[in-house]
Amino acid sequence: MKKVFSVILVVGIVFVLASPSWAGKKQSSLKGSPKPEPLFTEVIVATATVDEVDYQKRTITIRASDGRAMTIKVDKGVNNFDQIKKGDQVKAEYLEALGVYVRKPDWPPAPVEVGNVAVAPKGRPPAAVVVDIIQLPGTVEAIDHAKRTVTLKGPEGSLKTFVVHQNVKRFEKLRKGDEIVLVITEAIAISVQKP
């Protein structure tokens, strides 16, 4: 339940960030990067009900299924705010994925981040999507091919062990000491639906 409420909290963040001033912001480019092998993917879907809408202050109060409520200030860049009504359902779909590929020697190990925001056009039901992709260099510190686990060391020295899914095709080629790139993708899609 804690994760579901965290997703509902992210809804508020999306309503704040989903403005034209944020849309299309990119810090760098991932162009030319190979397709990473997936290590981990999780999707969480949460819904909340709109309890109150204050059109003057541009706030909505939403309530999760466990009864917890929060009031969110909605940025002026979020289109179609006037369509949100008491009783509407706010649906949040949160995706987190982690992929990895072996870094080629001629690729710089610098972190790269790409982010984008999209909002529904005027006249459509209120909705927004926020995507953030981060590439971080790392090193394979330990690997157990039989148990299908790998321990990776991040750029700041932290260690994290992952169970690698059977679908990862080139796992057997991964070796201790390989320099890798972690590709972390986080995305959230928010939509307001009529009950």
C-alpha cells in the first residue's frame, strides 16, 4: 500500500511538472547507445478519486482507496483542468525498468540523462506522461551464472545485487570486471477518467 500511495504522490508531482516550460527538456542525448538487456521491470497502477476541485486556486484533492487524501496544486500548463470534476478517477501508471549493456572502451563513462513531458492537447481529457531515462556507468563486481545474480558497482561506489531474468540472452557472456552502463527508465502516465 505504501508504494501505491507513493504513486499517488507522484501524481501531484506530475501535475506540477507537466507544464509547457518543462515539456521537451533534455539534458543530453542517448543517441547511438545500444539496446540494453533488461534486468528488472516493475509496473504499478494506482487510482484515486477526486474529492474536491478548486478552479480559482487550481487545486484538486484526491483520495486513495485506503482513505488517505492529498491536495495538489496543478500547474497552469496542464491543459483541460476545467474538465476535472468531483468523483472523477485519477489513474497513475508507474513504470520502472533497469537495463544493462557492456560499455565499449571508446565510450565515455559520463552519466547521461534524457527527460520528456507530454500533456493532453486542449479539448481532450486531462492527461500527462513524464519519462526520465538515466545512463550510469558501473562495474560488474560479482556474478553467479548458476543463480543468475549480478552485483553491480555504481559510479559513487554503491553495490546493488540483481536477479537476472531468464529472458536476458547474453547474461552468460557477462564477466566480473566488465565495465557496464546501467539504463534506468522511469515513466508515469496520469489520466483523469469519468466514473
